[in-house]
Amino acid sequence: MELGLAKMRLLYGFFDFYLKLNEKEEAKVMENIKMLDPDEAEQVLKLPNSYFDRGYKTGLEKGREE
């Protein structure tokens, strides 16, 4: 099934908001992304997600500490 970018972002945002993964589950998702075709993996990683948000917040906190 081929989804447009807007629909894909909407679906991904829904699942990212309502389906919170623990660290083990997040690691499994990243393993699966690494097995995708490089172009497809790039598209998936461009989607907004909680990993990016958490990393961004961690970076801000570390910057404040320094």
C-alpha cells in the first residue's frame, strides 16, 4: 500500500503519540529500520518522532550544564 507523505506523517504521529515504546522496543524499531532499503530508511527517519524529540531535549539539557 502506497501512502502519500502527509498521510504517512499523520499515521506515524498518531502511533508515536499513543504507542509509547520502551528502550528495548525502540532498539528493535531501529534494527528494523536499518534493514530497510536505504532510500526507504531515509524517508522513515525524516518523520518526526519521539526519539528525535528526546535527543533534542537531552542535547539542550547538556548544553545548559556546560
